[in-house]
Amino acid sequence: MTALDDRPLGLDSSARAALFTDAHTVQHFSPTPVSDAQLTEIWDLARWAPTAANLQPLRLLFVRSAQGRERLLPLLDEKNRDRAATAPVTAVLARDDRFHDAIPQVAPFLSGLQPVLDGNAEMRAQMGGYSAALQAGYLILAVRALGLAAGPMAGFDKAGVDAEFFAGTSWRSELVVNIGHPATEDAYRPRMPRLAAEDVVRFA
Amino acid sequence: MTALDDRPLGLDSSARAALFTDAHTVQHFSPTPVSDAQLTEIWDLARWAPTAANLQPLRLLFVRSAQGRERLLPLLDEKNRDRAATAPVTAVLARDDRFHDAIPQVAPFLSGLQPVLDGNAEMRAQMGGYSAALQAGYLILAVRALGLAAGPMAGFDKAGVDAEFFAGTSWRSELVVNIGHPATEDAYRPRMPRLAAEDVVRFA
């Protein structure tokens, strides 16, 4: 039938390794550059994964110029600056607090929801925040799917980043992600333990 | 060197299609069962992707018995019941409000954070909520990586699900995800539009 019927086995073990079992957060990056076309491709891949009502609240700022990096680095927690300093790109992942403006384009059947969201900042923060975080998960795996390394960091001055980069816009920073290629030495730290299924999974 | 150095190109196009470009939310599932071992494997894959401070707040309840499904279906929004009724499994994704209890095991270097989180419910909800949503994104792609179809649904009675399945525990439901194999007919609806890079991506 269609290509949708041709993948009963999912990913092979090397693809699973690249995304999950063998992928590590990178501590030090090589100087190998990442092009703007590669960065755009990250979105072109990640955007297909699902969001609540297809509303896609995630927005991306790729900081890769010397000037941009100079503005961003002081706003990261001190312990995170070294890692970001070696990365050719640091992405700021934001949620758009006016994601509902896209309803006519992405979810026209929800036109009744548009004025409701417009008048309810808490609902926007909750709904947009959840789907933007889902999309951040997709994005980290999309970076890896493209053969790049991703190093997400939650420790930074969100209000400072919003003031420096998003003043006068509806973008609200949520996470920063270093993107690049691993250094040939000291790229990785030993992996930290993950919870076992018996601590996480139940059945009913 | 190690396997970590052997994947400069990331996933091939068929693997990218299986996860992103060709993957659709399933509306109707086939009766093909999904085993408890397959469901456990979803966690064994998704758990390797990163969370803030490695705290892994996501918890999973896989509802697949006739009795469990009877308890869950009435708590879904009416429009979502048909889809869930054909799925062999519906997963309830929750965040553990006591995720900080695992700090000695998963992030011993953060022992100072444990009492802080214990005394600050808002910080737990924010920190745990964000990483649990990131992990929900990983999980949806892990389902697909295993050759299964995922159908996430945000519309359900969270308080009702918590009372029915998580009473007396620290689990808080956030999302439900149908899991199974696509039906041979009517499995998919036409795909809804995604935002273009020019609406989502900026550079600095």
C-alpha cells in the first residue's frame, strides 16, 4: 500500500543507538561548523511530530554568530558556560505565548478556541508550555537523527534571555541546547544512571 | 574509537520517515496485540534521553486489560473514546510529584536539592512538569522506533484519572497515548499542516 505500511520493525539497532541507547550529552565540542541549512533541517524534521491540537508552540533561536554568543554566554549559569563556549551553535528553545494566532493556519477547525486562548494567559502558558516541551524532546532527538550532538541545559537566566533576545515579542525562553560535533577528546562524561522499568512502569 | 564516533550521518531516510516525516497519529488500530515485554521496552529505550539534572520524573501506566480499559475509557473526552477503544493499549503518562526521592540514586551530586524540592511544591511541579513533558516527547518517538504506532491525546479528565488509578500515590497524569498497530483501513486522517521554518526559526 503506502510507505506507512512498510515499517513494522521500526528502527534498527544502530539507529536506536544513535538516538537513545548510545547517545550522550556532549561536554566539549569540536570546531566543526554547523550550517544554517543544517539548523533549518532540524525544524523541518522535528515539526512533523505531534502536538496538542496541532498548535506547535515551539520557536527556535539559533545563536551562532560571535556577537550573538557574546550576548548569550553571560546569561547562562556559570557551570554551563564552558560547554556552550565550545559549541558552534547554542539554540534557545522558546514557547510562543501567541501560538494561538496560528490557529487559522494549523487548526482551522478550532477557530472557537482562538478567542478563548486570547483572553486566558494561564491556559496559554499551560497548553503552550506542555506542547513546547514535548517539541523540545522531539527536537533533541531530531538533532541526533541528523548526525549532530545535542547538549540541553536548563540552567540559565530566562528573564535575562527574554529581555536580551525576545524583547517586544511573545517568545518566552524555556531551554537552551548546545548543537555541534563532539570533540575528539573529553567529549563525554560517564553516563548517569537511569531508572529501571520496575520503578517507572505499571500495568492495569 | 568507540561506537560514539561511528555515526556522523545520523539516521537514514527510512528511519527519519518512521519517526518524523512519514509518521502519523493513528485513528483506528488493528487487533494485533502488544506484549508487556514490548511495553517495557518502550521505557528501556526512552529512558536514555536527557532530563534536567537526570531526574527522570516521567512515570508510565500501561492500561491493557479489559477491566483497566473499562475504568479508563469513560474518563477520556468523548471524541477520544473511539480511538482509544480500538487501541490494544492506552498509556497514561504521569509525572511523579516525588521524583526528588530518586536523587540519591540518579543524581547523588544534587543531595542538597532534595530538601529544597521537598519543601517547594511549585518548584516540583515546574521542574518535574517540564522534564516529564520532554520525556513524553521521547516516549512517543520511542514507540515509533519500536515499530509501533502512537496516538497521543491531551483531552481527558486528569483529576478523574488520578483518583481512579493513582489515589494515594504521587503520580499526576499529564497525557494519554494510544499504542498499537494501525488498522488496515481508516487508520489515518489527512495530515494537518505544519509551520514553516520562516515562522519558527530565527538566527542570531
